[in-house]
Amino acid sequence: MTTVLTLEEQTTGLGAGWHRVCAVADLEPGWGEAALIFGQQVALIRTVGGDVFAVAQEDPATGAHVMARGIVGSRGARQTLASPLHKEVYDLRTGECLGNSGLRLATYGTRIVDGQIEVEL
């Protein structure tokens, strides 16, 4: 689903709320996919365990829009995503960078409704 907002819509906050993006089955476990939701680039991540996360597509360290191509993994009980560029590791739930407290990855709420992934902006 791709939606482009006008400047007026962007500045008035339209687009906030839940947005249906794709079917859960469209995401391969252990990989990410990029989505454009109301003008925001979002990386959707489906873990091998079946959890679905949405984070900013923009790498906090470099500004490049590459996080959907990151390495999905874990550190103990924490599910993580490592940047494909410099390998900074982020907690998928909180966005905390595990190696650099000065970096944080934006996270978005996700839910599954009738087999479809919805993301909250």
C-alpha cells in the first residue's frame, strides 16, 4: 500500500493512526521489507518466531534508508535488527541501540487483524 500526502495533509497530522500494510504471509520470517506509509518509509520485520515489528527505514547512524535489509537476530531474550551498513544492533521493541547509547531507531506499533499487518503511525 503506497499513499502520498499533500503538504497540507502532512502538516495537519492526517495519516496518524492504524494503517493496513500487507498480509502477514507476504513477509518471509527472518527478513524485512520496506513500506511507504503516508509518506514515511517503514521497515517491516517478521521474526522467525512469527512476531512482526515496524521500525524506521532510516539508519540512525548514516541516514540511509536501508533498515529493511538489516540482519534479524536476538541478544538473549531481546529481538534485534543490525544495520546492514555499520552493524549497529537495535532492540526491535524499544529502538535502543545496544552498542551506542547516542543512537535510537524509531519504532511503530504493529498488530495483526484478519491476517493483515497494521502499523500505527
